[in-house]
Amino acid sequence: MTLLNEINKRRTFAIISHPDAGKTTLTEKLLLFGQVIRSAGTVKGKKSGKYAASDWMEIEKKRGISVTSSVMSFPYNEFHINILDTPGHEDFSEDTYRTLTAVDSVVMIIDSVKGVEPQTIKLFKVCRMRGIPIFTFINKLDREGKEPLALLAEIEEVLGIESYPMNWPVGMGKRFLGLHDRYTNTFVKYNGNEEEEIIPLDQLNGTDISTHQTYLDTLNEIELLEEAGNSFDVNRVHKGELTPVFFGSALANFGVQTFFDSFLQFAVQPQPRKTNEGFVPPENEEFSGYIFKIQANMNPAHRDRIAFLRICSGTFQRGMTVNVSRTNKSIKLTQSQSFMAGDRETVDQAYPGDIIGIYDPNIYQIGDTLLEGKDAYYYNELPQFPPELFRKVRVKNVMKSKQFKKGIEQLVQEGAIQLFRQDSTNDIILGAVGQLQFEVLEYRLGAEYNVEIEFVSLGDRIPRWIQSEKFEKRVFDSRSLLVKDRNGQYAVLFENDFTYRYFRENNKDIELVDLLEAN
Ligand code: GDP
């Protein structure tokens, strides 16, 4: 019974957005609601020595080479919240994508001035493929942005997901009056940085809002939504087919609390997860989980690492003995940490939906499943994410080829970088989601394997995996480079969008996909 209670309380999610859309600002407000922090650190106010709590990893980064995403856990009302940070900017990497495999729902922030931006599209695609619920927060309503109807159209057209506005902005920027809340039938009045004021719609008559021209103009839009818009269907939300949309301003803390409360109500608790032997429900008594990230120790003198484990079923007890599916070795988990908003604390018990850090004496790999009990199934959560940058790599001193090979293999296994081979020459080509990955690789090959390497850039490439069984190899060239991935699957690295489209036009029989689901 308690296990079920604990599961129902859990809300594990990530916030996805393009840099500068307001992720840090929104996260901070959520932490304030959870009373994790007392005052909002001026966002990125590093001059004043204050950090946004979700940026704590920046500090770590300066000390090490590890690029991490943080986990923030806290209680809020009847819920236990786990927010997983998805690193953006120059930290954008496979870790960012992988984090999305460890959550049950996602909040997507869109800047009302800029609309749907590239990084949002990339992350959205992964969420879509996994069919997880996506909630949209359209931010910066205190500024003059795009028309709300145009923003909805953009979401539907660019992202291909249907939307249901939970509230509707009345004006924006200087004319921003507040939100018409379709769900609670209230008007939420915007008072700048002062606290918002909630007026039931049937008491709006006679207030200065009801006669305001901006309000009267907006009533038409609201009518249009009611008549021609999508209807709300919680099942479609849960399948990731319909996204509830909320408007607001993270900076002014306007519309954030209503958004969060509705989100928690409609977001899902930890769900059954797919294994090679079918779905395992979280309430399964036997503990199971999988590792979605490994973080090297900050101290280079110690080679040990921390593995981030998403608990999928049962109860975690510190000191318990589990089995690693891949190696069939058993291990006692004595050192485990939880992440209470960046503070790491020893955790004795944890439940499905929780993320814990376990000490890794170099025995785990990303994707490993840990199990209590005798069944030897494994979670199949990690798809292959599309790298964007490609480089050929060679060892400078051929005498060191052996260490080079060993180092590359090891680092590829850790998952920060993907290995390909050019089909015609067998040259090693590495693909990464972010530039930093190459620098980390070069550094670590030097520091840990004493190998110096040379890169030849292939620049930005658009990778597509070939799904067709048979194809002619002569249709490929240096602009549409034929490679094999680590599993021997053929892929093409296109020089740019033009070559890609030209190729498709002329080779309609070759089926290409941009994401490979785990098999
Ligand atoms: P992140 O890169 O997505 O984490 O974005 P931040 O939260 O750091 O925000 C980027 C910039 O946008 C900062 O200068 C914020 O103060 C600003 N910002 C965030 N939310 C709002 C908002 O609701 N209104 C306005 N006007 N600015 C905002």
C-alpha cells in the first residue's frame, strides 16, 4: 500500500526549451513554491555571487571536465517533485536527450516573442517519439510577442502536436491585462510585480476589465476557441497527442502557480516501463531501475564515478543487493545519494520516479538495468540520438594505435560520443551532439590513455539512418557520406539540407529515418 501511495505522489519531469526562453527563471519559481529556496537568486546573477539553484552544476564544471545535468527533488502539497535539468547552450549533449528518457512528462517553454526555436524542436521530437505528455508554457507575456493564435498555429504546424489552451492572454506587453482561465472560469488579473488577483468570470461585470477595449477584442478570440478549437481530452494529453497550453510570465511570477498546479494534476505518475520482456509496472514489489547518466568524479585523482539511476519499480533500500543485467554480477548498493535541489544527501529509501546517484567503482555503463530478484530483464530506454557534428579522428603516433583503440572504445561506451566508420575507407568518424564532447574526448584520451589525436572536421552534418535492406552504394559521395554505426547499421551523413533533399528526391527507394528507436 505505501509503495502505491509513494508512486501516486511522484511527478518526475524535465523542462525543455531553447536557451533564453526562461527555463532557469521558471525552475526557480517552482523551487520557491516548494520552499526549496527562500528568495529567487537574480537569474544568472553571478556578479552578485548568487546562482540560480538549477545552475549549481556550473560551479562543478569549473572544477572538472564533467558536464552534468542536475536533479532537483522536493515536496510540494501532496506531491513529491523530481525535476531533471536538461543542459542547453554549449552543454547541449547526449545527456540532454538521455535525461528525457528518465522522465514521465515534460514542460516545454516557448518564448512568446520568438516562437518555436530549434533546440525546442530537437528535444520535442524525442518526447514525441516516446509518447510522453507534454505541457506548454508560453512565457514572457509581459513583453510584446507574437499573437497568441499565431503561436498556437506555430506549435501545431512546426511541432505537429494539437494544442488546448488552458488559459488565454488578454493583451500583452504594456497592454497585458491578465488571463482568462478556461479551466477554472476565472479572470486572473495581472498587476505587474504585485500579486495576481483572481476574479470569477461571473463577477467580472462592472469591473474596469469588462469594459476595457483589449478585453472586448479578446472575447472574439475566446469564442472562436470554444467553437472551433480542440476539445480537452486527458487521455490524449497522457498519450502526448494533445498539449495543454498555459500563458504567463515566469519573471513576473504570473500564471506560474496556476500552471504548476494544473500540470501536477494532469501530469502522470510513474508509468509501466518497457523491457525486453514486456512492460514492468512501478508497483511491482521487486526493485528495478536503469542508469541514464554517468558522471565522472570531479576529482581527477579518483577514477570513481556517480551513476544516475532512475527507479522504475519497487522500493530502493540502501544496502540492498542488486543484479546488473548486462554482466549478471551482483553488487551491494551502500552509497546512494538523493538530490534535494543540488544538495546531495545520503538516501536510505527511494521509490519509482525518483532519481538517485549511486557510487560507481567503474562497473556500470549507461543503459544498465539494476534488478532485485532473479528475473534478468532489462530496460530498453535509450534510443540512438542524432549527432550533429562529425570529425574524423586519427592517432598522431601510430605506435599508440592500441591505446587509442582502447580509449575510443571505452569513451564511446560511456555514451558521450558516437562511433561511425566511413564505409569506403573504414576511417573512424566520431559524431557528437555538442562541440564540447570532442574537447572532453581529446582531453581524456591524453590524460587517461596518454594518446594524442588529430581531428579532421567534417563540419555540421545531417545524419539519417538507412532503413532499406538493399540499396546501391554508388549513389553516395563525399556530400552524402555512407557510414556504418557501431552496430553495423548503415547511415548517411549529409553535408547540408540541400544535399539531403536533393538525395531524397533522386533516391526515393532508400528509406531514411532521423531517430533510431531502441530495439
Ligand atoms: P534559460 O536560458 O531558458 O534558462 O532562460 P533564463 O531563465 O535565464 O531567462 C533568459 C532571460 O529572459 C533572462 O534575462 C530573464 O530575466 C528573462 N526572462 C525570463 N522570463 C521572463 C519573462 O517572463 N518576461 C521577461 N520580460 N523576461 C523574462
